[in-house]
Amino acid sequence: MSDLQQRIEDAVQNPRNLGEMENADAVGTVGSPDCGDMLRMWVKFKEQDGVKVIDRATFQTFGCQTAIAVASVATELIAGKTVDEALALSGEELSSPLGPLPPMKIHCAQLVESALRSALAQDREGPAAPAPAQTPGLLEQFQAPQTARKVILK
Ligand code: FES
């Protein structure tokens, strides 16, 4: 097993920040046009030394193992960053703790990047965006396909 595969399996076995966040300030949901996988990310902010930073982020996904692993490391990576700092991170940077991804898996990291950008954009747009509490659960919004697909919810 390659180092990358091992790191992905480790992250999937013990994912960080998995699950819905009740009192999130922002939420972003995206689907991948490449594979149909979906990912939702919740973000909570806090004030730190007079600056608004990401307190924590969580995720849910109907996605492949790579997407789960990237979301796990990315939610750890963005804690403590400002919105601008988080927006400056590419999918490659968000997945960097796992090591370089093969070309066919780059879109998995982009799925995480897109969900993060969607959540952070919602924060910038302000109250026009639906309140996170009113956002339907990932299960309600997207019916899981009948075929065997990895579903990780908490
Ligand atoms: Fe589509 Fe990984 S195969 S997100």
C-alpha cells in the first residue's frame, strides 16, 4: 500500500470534524460534476485578538475515501485562519497533509475546496443566505443512490 493510500485510510478510519454543526455561522454544499459525489461543510467563527477567524469546521459527505480524507485534514488546517487566508488555499494546499494526489483524485480535493468557498461566500453575503439551522440535512437534500456508495454521516 502506498503512503498516500495509507494516509487516506488512516483519515477515513478516524475522520476529524465529521458531522453536522448545530450552531454554524455558515454552511456550503457542493456536488462534483466529475463523479456526482457531494460534500457539505459547516464553519463557525470566533474573534481572536480582534480578528475574525475560523473557530472550527465540520463536514458530511456522500463521497469517496479521498474526499473524506481531504475534508478531515482540511477542516483541521483551516482552524484559526481568517476568511481571506482560508479562501487563498487551493485544493492542493488543503490536501497537502496527505501528500500529492494522483490526477484522477484531484477533483476530490476540489470538492472540499468548493464546499469551503461556498460556506465562506455565504458568510460574506450575509443574512440573505439561508440560516444554517434551516438548511435541510444532507440526507434530506440528496437522496443517496441505491447503489452501494460510501455514506458517512454522524
Ligand atoms: Fe469524486 Fe472522490 S471520486 S470526490
